[in-house]
Amino acid sequence: MTDSVRDRAPRGRPSRVAIYQRFATAIDELARYGGLPTPVEAKQLWDDVWHLEAHHSTALEGNTLVLREVEQLLEEGRAVGSKELKDYMEVLGYSEAARWVYEQGFEPDARSGDGLVTATEVRHVHELAMSKVWDVAPDPGAYPDEGPGDFRRHDIRPFTGGMKPPTHPLVAAGVTAWVDDVNRFGQSFADDTLRIIEVPEALARIHADFERLHPFIDGNGRVGRLLLNLILTRLGWPPVVILKGQRRRYLSALDRADHGDHGPLAELIARSVVDNLHRLIPNIAGPAKYVPLEALADEEFSLAALKQAAVRGRLEAIIGPDGRYRSSRAAVEAYKASKYKRGGGA
């Protein structure tokens, strides 16, 4: 275990090792329930993740559409509001690429190889994500051969933290090396030489390495997050959604990773995977099986309210091996019904 895994959090926050352990527990729990449902089997759940990802990942890069506008654009094909055409095209392109990524976890196409990702797929994801917006707002400084799916022919200025991406003649070889590294990670996990608790930092390193490489003239942040999710879906795990409210923390974490500390970025990734598992697990488990309370909280009953009900014995629940309360969807529905019948509080 690395030094950063042992890092202690400020008082009141879980330690890094606790976050990684929560990630490992959630992945084990997913396996016990038989894995993720396909987008066909759980369309609404996957659509919810799709909307969130398309909104937040583009918003991180400055897109101005709000979630409601994204949902209507993707579900109804209707552009509501009066935003720039570029913003709508960014979301449509990203959403097309995200849909393709989700499908690849269950039905890989001819571009996939024996590993987790190929160089052809790297370029294909960029082409999907960027083609629509490029048609209406291409990068004004791009050469004719720097369009969607093409590696950059320009050098990139150093990042704010001082890290400088490689010169453009080194990009193709850099992508090949990155793909090889991703596939070594996948093989080491398959061979059980990499423990599940070490996976968040491995994923953080992979993501930071891609962003440092910056292989395209534009769209590297969006494509890097899509490729991270391609890796995750092929491992049988849900995608990561970095929220727009986490932008400053995310950029700071990438900068820390550039200087050798992958822990903050790994925490963000681990938390997001767990959050999305909690969105999906109740439908995977069915109404009777016990799942973490986090997976059962909603707008009507928050996690704190469900915990309080469990502590008071009003919600049927158990304490799991990780020390957290677990209950079932059926038990929560029974608690809700009894609460409304009483007309009282928790």
C-alpha cells in the first residue's frame, strides 16, 4: 500500500484508506448481485447517469447548459433556452460518445482489442465527442489535419502548475505507451497482482497521464474522462461523473497528480464510482435484498433521516461488516407507509 493510501483525513472526514475500502466494498457488493444491468435492462437508470455525465463533464469545460436543458436536448431532441449553438453541439457530441462508451462495456465492437482500450478507440472517442461542435465552432488555430480524431500538430503551453505536455512529434508514441500501460493495469488486476484497494490510485495515475499527454488540439479533458469511463465499463463498473461543483478540486487534484501525489484524484474517482453504484444497486438487488442506506436515500428521505429511523428501530436494518447500516427497498417502503400512517416524524 502506498504512503498516500495511509494518509489521514482532517478531523470529521473519512481517511483516504477508508474511502478506498468503501470503493472495494462497493465493488464486492456489485459482484455479489451479479454485476451491472445493461443499458437495455435498466434504461432509466443508465439514462440518469448519461444525463449527469453529459451535463457535468461539458460544464467542467465551460458549457452553459443546465441539467434540465441537457435532459430535454437528449430525451426530446429539443434545444430549449437561448444558449450558443456551440453549447448544444458540445453536449450532443459528448452524449453520443458516452453512449458508445456504455455500450462497449457489454458489446465491444471491431475497434476493441484484447485489452481495456486501443489507440484506435482513443481517436474514435475524440471523433465522436468533438465532431458536432467542430462543425459549428472549430478551433481557430487548428491545422487542417488537427480535426476530430486527429492528434495535435501544435505544441501546448505549460499547465498552470508548470507541467509541460510533450512536443507534438511525441504524441503518437505517447498514446501507444499510454494504451500499453492501461492494458498492463487491466492484466495485473485480472491476475490478482493488483489489489482492489489499490485500484483508485491506479485509475488516477492513468487519467492524469492522459491529461498530461494532451494528445489533441482541443477536448482533452472531455476525452480523458470518457476514456476513464471506457476502462471502468469494461471492468464491469459504472462510469465516473466529476460534478461541475468539484471543478476546482478536480483541477487541483490533477495538478497534485502531475507532482506525484495521485491520492486526491483517486479519492474523487473512488467516491464517484461508489455514488453511481448506489444509484444502480437497488435495481440490481431487487426489493428484498439489503443494500447500503446511501443507495436508498432520495429527495424524500435523506441518508441522515434513514439512519435516524434505523437507530430508533423504526426502519428494518442491520449493520454490515463495514460498520454501515443496510436496509432494503421493501423495508424503506414499509417505513414510509408507517410514517405517513402515523403522520409524524422519523
